[in-house]
Amino acid sequence: MRSESKQTRAKSLARESGDRDRAAQTVPSSARTTRKGGRRRSSGVLAVDPFAPISAGTVIEDKYRVCQVIGEGAMGHVVLAQDEVLERDVAIKVIRPQVRLFEDFQKCFLREARVMASVRHENVVSIYSFGTHDAAPYFVMEYIPGISLERWLKRHAPVETDVALGVLEQICRGVQAIHDAGAVHLDLKSGNVLVGPAFRLAVTDLGLTRRLDGTQGNDSPLLGGTPTHMAPELIVADERVARDWRRADIYSLGVMAFELLTGRLPFKSESATTTLLQQVSVCPPVPSEVRPGLSPSFDAPILAALAKDPKERPASASAFFQSLPSIRATVRAPEGTRILIADDDGTFRASARSMLTGAIPGAQVICVRDGNAAVEEMDRNPVSVLVLDLNMPGRNGVEVLAAIRGSGRIARPRVVVATAVGTVGDWKLLSKLDAEAFLVKPVTPVQLVRTVTRLLGLSESRPSMRPDS
């Protein structure tokens, strides 16, 4: 594509991006009438105010009571509501009344809901139902209390390498689940990732999603994205290189990895047009040169994800994450290092054993399924680190720690509690019983390996990753 063509396309795309945002604020002049009390009057007919967000106290579908607006976008508002039947908090995305005048926006909204319904993964926000309220489409999804990754990064970036890998691991899992469901996101960025309790990350806002099989209105002209994260082939609109939409998501993952590890974006200008042109024509900076001290081993995989040619990028989100340097102990574990995993969840035992065996060379990893077996194992042979569940058959986690403390024979191990049901009160009690770390399931490999290697003295201590910290 010639330079002037690229510039024309970039300027056009920048205008379209602004047009999408303004569309949410625009209605035909014939519909512009006098505002009164959150409603509009036209020729004596009372109509919904297309500018007002849905108000607190509104009841949708006879069971969702709106509490407050928690987010706004080009297509609609997101409100926090109480499901009065199931007694749980939910988030509801309601399309703006004026946006429903545009068929393309309605197609995008329905496509977003259908794609969300096809994905079942802990790192993607779940959808519960779809409906219409006051002629405006809406869908109900799980409510994740917390903040966006964008806000979290403003407080923490650049983050430690192991923390960044933990974040990327969860995001890549979510994106892979979307791709496995036969769809693409096309607007991946830190602002579209939620950070919830126990540092669970969930991909959200699939407003630009597309089906890989070409169904569900992929002919919609609403193709765009965020200039700082947008793949070159989307900017130049070259269908020959944009047939595998997944590679566009990989590019966005590369941008997010660059930002996480360096503390800045590869391309960002005051002008959206300039940023888009940089995405198409300028080579990205080398990450280790942007952040001195970052291992150069990250350069090749991140730059591969940011390749201008989609075919040169990793083929999948999983492949991209696997291409990043692994978390490994800086030295082999000392001879005689034994790690005991006590958990009645067989899946967790197997995955934790695999993680720790691969990440800590020289350590012996033993698994038991209940508290009694854990005490017996420690009575036979000393254990360096105990990874302990709180609720187990026989003795529970608290009783296991009490047995260790009360025994004159059992050498006290370093203890990390990994559970799905722990509370602040549990942590205070467990701390008194010598527990040193508390992880809330689901626990990522990076979290577990980082914690155990720290307790073994094989890596530096890192600050906790709390969404509100």
C-alpha cells in the first residue's frame, strides 16, 4: 500500500473511531425535543430520554433491580443490579436508546452477547441472559467487583516480571478460550480486562467481536479498535492478510505484554492518526532497551507478536504465552528439599505437582488427599514447604497446623495455604499457627511457583497482588 493510501486509511479510521463514540451521543434532529424529568416530550407523547442512563431503582425483567451505573461506552451503559430471585449481584449492559436506531450497532450488540454465551472460561466474563427493556436490548452478565487492569497498571507499572507473566497467563487463557469458541475479540487492551477478587483476571467488552466462520453479521462495517493496540492489517483493511482474525488479537496481546513489562506502550501519540501510521510503518522499540534490567530473552517473543506481517506472529494465544521465558528458580533446590501438597482436589494436586516439579529442579514433590495423611507424611520425613488446603477430609487445614505445632516430633515446614473458601478471619488464625502465605483459588502457576520459591529462599519476596492495592 502506498504511503498516501496508508495515511488516508489511518485518517479515515481515526474519524470512524470518533464517529462510533459520537454515535452514542447523536440522535436525528426530529427526535430532539424538550427534556423533562429524565424523559422527552414530543407532540404530547412521553418517550424515553435517549441521553439518560438507566436510573437506580428500575426493575428489569421483574427481577433485576438497578443499583447504579458502573460503566459507559459507545454502545451503552453497564449498570450494577441485584438479582432479586437468585439474590446475587449482576452487571447489565443496556444498549443506548438512540443507538438502537442504527442497525449495525444492534448487530454488534447481539453478536457480542452470542459470543459471550459460547465461551465458558474463568478468564472471560460470563453472560446469563439477553432481553429487551423499553425497546432497548440488554444482556445480563456476571458482576466482578474490582477495577480494570488499566487502572491497576497506572498504580503499579512497570510490574515485576513474574507478576507480569501471571497477568499475561490469565489473559492468554481467556483469549484462547474465545478463539476456541470460534470467535475473535478485536479490541484487546488493559481497559477491557477486569481485575477481581484473588487477582482473577477476566476479559470483557467484546463489542467488536467477530465469528471466524463468517456468520452472525460479519458484513457489518463496524470494524475498528483502539489505535494504541490495533493490528496493522486492520488499519489498512487488507483482507488478504486479515483472513485469520486471531493474529490481530495476538498483536494486541503483544502490545499488552510490552506495556506490562516496560511500563509504556510501543506506540502512542497525541494524534490517533499518527499512532495508527506508526502501527503500520514503524518498527516497535526493543523491550529490554525501553526498560533497562528487563531480560533480553523477552525481546524476541514480544517483537514476534508485534510483527507487521500476521503470518510471522505466533499462531495462537497459548503459543504466544508459551514462547515467553518460563518462571524458573534461579538455583536448584538444595538436596533433601521436599514439598508436600495436601489437598482433596485431585485436579489441583496434579497441576500443582506438575508446576512445582518443572519449576524447581531438585525438589521432591509429594501429594496427599487429606489432613491425616499429611500429618503422617510429615511425621515420617521432614517437609520443607507444605501447600495446604483449608477444607479436607479427616483433619482440616487448621487442625493440621495445630497438630504440627503440638507435636514434639514433626519439624515445622514453611506453610502456604491455598483454598477457595478462606476469609480474613481464617488468615489471622492460620498466621498464628505459622502459615506464611495465603492463596485464594483459582491459583495460577506463576502465583504458586513464586510463593513456594520465595519460601524456599530461591527468589526474592514480591509484594502481594491485590486488586485494591
